[in-house]
Amino acid sequence: MTMVYDDLGDEAAEEVPVRKIKFTINGKKKIAEIEPRLLLADLIRRGVGLTGTHRGCDTTNCGACTVLVDGAAIKSCTMLAVQVDGREVTTVEGMATASELHPLQEGFKQEHGLQCGFCTPGMMLAAKALLERNPDPTEDEVRWALSGNLCRCTGYQNIVKSVLWAAEKLRVEG
């Protein structure tokens, strides 16, 4: 990965520090040379080219940038990319296979859990982290797990129904 910077003239000729990191994203091993101050959301979107991770607020309030790092839901707009060195990152693009949707994606479709779709990837990944640690959540547990993700289009009811639908499907499939 090559980063390009503006030429600021001779007075700013000092080199920008670069750090090499190795990480796995959606099952694919990657190496990147990045500035230590680069945010994970920017590495995912601009460096790797996966645009499902959205930037909505840059303050961790909206959750649109939520991804999984080693299975834990994190907000990538405030995590430094260097922190994923040696770790595994999952984005919404890594949920489905080439031939079928992940049960959460299917649930959002079946239960009408999305409208504009901006918050949907973050909601799905927060829900995925919940279902991996609790395969049979209550409605209150789903609401709590999604409480860090804002949706400006829906009343959350269908989002919660989508997650519960997916939980049931995952339990049935074993």
C-alpha cells in the first residue's frame, strides 16, 4: 500500500514516519505501510478499498464505523490502524460467502431492518459480536448490544427483530 502526501516544500522536508503492519481482513492476509496516526476506518476504506465501513461522526457516537477486531465490536473511527498489527479484522464485506448471505444479512432483509442502509453494516457487526457470545439473546440484550449504534431512519423495532430472526436461524442451523 502506498500513501501519497502533499509536497509542503523544503521547510517541511522531514520524513513522515511510516510503520509496517501485518493484519488479516475478512480472511485475507495484508501488509500495509502506514502513518502511525492513520485511523482504522481510513485504512479499511482508502487503503483496502472496502467501503461498507462508514464514517458518520468521528466521535464513536453513531457506530456506523463498527467492525470486529478479533471478534470484538469496535468503532474504527477512533482506533489507530497500527493497533490491528497481528490481529484479525472483519467488515460487513466479510460476512457473506460468494453464494449466500450471513443469517444477519438475511434477517435484515426478511424483517425489513434497514432503510437508507448507512448504519446497517455497523449494526450487523455489533449484532454479530453479540450472537457469537450469546446465541440466544433476549430483546433487551439485543437493544443493549446495539445501543452504541444510531439509526436516523427507523424506530429500531425491525432492526431488533432482524437480529432475533438471525439468532433463531443460527440456533436451528447449529
